[in-house]
Amino acid sequence: MAAYVQVDLSAFPSDGSAMNWPSGDRYTLGSERDEIRWLDKISYAKNWDRAPGDPLITYTELPHGYRVIAQTRDNTNNRARDYLLYGHPNGHFDLAHKASVHFKHIWLGNLANCTCTRCNVRAPAVRKMPFWQLRL
């Protein structure tokens, strides 16, 4: 039977900030239930690639500055919402497995070497002119 480890991410230094949360009519703060759902999904993603015998990790709190925010969709007549995780300086997380990589680095205190999709944001590609439009 694998051991269980509960990790309170709010106890570790975080790069999250409420300044990175969106504002406007489309956005509302998620409930505690929404945060628990996100934490469960992030914990599951973290445990997906664990080695046999490693403990099962359960995250109990989000890092400081991170929050689940409900965003109303523009393209529907109903009240469909997307629940996204905001707080990262470079944007939001839309999927738990993307956030789990970043949270692992918060837990290890190694944000400088984080490999998540938000920390590795590339500069926009320079759009090149198609060869048939080049002027010679």
C-alpha cells in the first residue's frame, strides 16, 4: 500500500499574485468546491507518472496568489462557464496537468527551472512573407 502525503502549497513561496486575475462581468471567483475539484485533478496529474513505491501526493491548498475563476463563454446563449486557474505571471492554466508541473516546482522551491507551459512562453514567431510575394 502506497503512503499518502498531503501538501499545503500555500506554505511555500509562490509567484502567484491577485494582480494577474482577470476582471470584468465575465469573471467570478470560483467556490471552495471548484478549488477542491482543481486540487484533486492536479494531484491526480502529479501522481500519474510516479514510480512504484513513491507516496501518493495530495495537494490541500492552492499557492498564495492562485485562484480558480469562472469565465462565462461568449459564444453560447446558455450560462456555460470555464473554470480556469489564474495567478501565474504569464497567464492562466486551463488544464490540471499543465498546472501540476508548475506546482511541483513551487513545492520543490525550484521556480527558476520550471518547465511548465506558462514559464516557457516563447516570443511570438516572426511572420515571414511568402516567397511569391518577395520583391526582387
